[in-house]
Amino acid sequence: MSVVVRGTDLTFELGGRKLVDGVDLELAAGEVLALTGPNGAGKSTLLRLLSGELEPTRGAVELDGRPLGKLGHDECARLRAVMPQETVLQFAFTVREVVAMGRHPHRRSGSERDGEAVESAMRWTELLDLHRRTYPTLSGGERGRTTLARVLAQESPVLLLDEPTAALDIRHQERAMTVARSFADSGGAVIAVLHDLNLAAAYADRIALLDDGRLAGLGPPWTVLREDLLGSVFDHPVVVTRSPCGDSPLVVPARV
């Protein structure tokens, strides 16, 4: 599989503290890569470095084999779509209007294709019944699904998702990760920041476990989600067993 995102020696320092420290990371087409770790481990900062939102103190990012900093804004947006933790909108846009914002990098493609992309993204995220609702009236989970739909409507081959399952109920958590998995299986590539280790285990090909800005583990779920490693990184004992729903690990915090 071809590498579509590559971060080399990524370091980001702020206020004398390294939030990300010497991380090497690659993402291949057809892959879901989960970024996980404790609060403050550097997950979102690393994603922002890979997206180009932040410039690294040291190191470099390549997107589609080219230095990220040399890509124009629209070209970059056509290659990767970013879902932030929170989307703040000042006006009462409808759900459909928010999703359609994802078509901005393709504004010369024509209204028919734009409409198809928006409709498809809303169908994937189960938003068709909410298309006339205004964004401020939505619940946190509905806003998250709307933002995910906007990212899907962008039709970029790389998705960078910061906590795509936050505030979602069980059904829509599974739906969001199924969408990510299907996107990768169709040839796309996904990096998702996830706090839920079991979602990461079930849907990701590889897991990058961060601890204090550094990679503590990187590999397939069974390689990274080990009791000793997780217990050390999260400073809490866990039990890792086989999920009854498949061949993935199931992580259960020990009750102490």
C-alpha cells in the first residue's frame, strides 16, 4: 500500500514544553490508524501537525509525497479533510448548508456533483431527516455527525478525524467508525483520535499509543493493547481479553 501521509521526527514545543516529541508516523492508503493515549498525551496536537494547522518546531510532514508546506490551501483541502474536535458557527446555517461547506475545494465541479456528494454524506451519517434543522439547535452528537458529513462531502482521499465519536450514542459511534472503515476499505486513508480503546481495537488496522508526546507503541491492536503497556501509560491496571464480537482485543479497566 502506498504511503499517503508521512510525519518525520515531528516535534512541537509550546511554552518550553514539548507537546509532541520526535514522532515518526506513516499512513497508507486503505488503512485506519487510531491515535490514542491519556489526556494531554499529544493526540490532537499531532493530528494538527499532520493536517498542517500547526507548523512543527522540528520535523516535516509529507502529503501524497510532497512537503505539506508547499501545497496551496485548495490543493491541500482536496487531498485531506479535517474534522476538528469542535466546530463553531456564528450563523444559523442549516444542516444541509453546513455539509455543503465541504464542497468548497471543488467549487468549480458543478452543482450536480456537489449535490450528490452532500446527499451521500448525509445518508452515511443518517442526517437526511435533519437537513432543515439549524446548527445551533442540534445536540452535541448531532453537531458531531454534521461535521463528519461535511468532511465526507469534501471527497478527499485522506480523512483526519479528531474524536469523531465524542458525544455520540452507541449506535452512532458504531456508525461513525463503520463509515471510517468503509472509507479506508474503498482505498481512502483515515487517522482518527480515539479515547475508546475498544473502538480503536475493533476498527483500526494499527494503533499509535501516545504518552507525554512520544510514541509508546505503534502497531496492530494485539501488539499495542497489552496489559503491561496500557497499565503503564494510563497509570491504571487493565485486563485485555478477546472480544466476544470478533477477533479484536477487549480492554477492561481493573476495579481497584
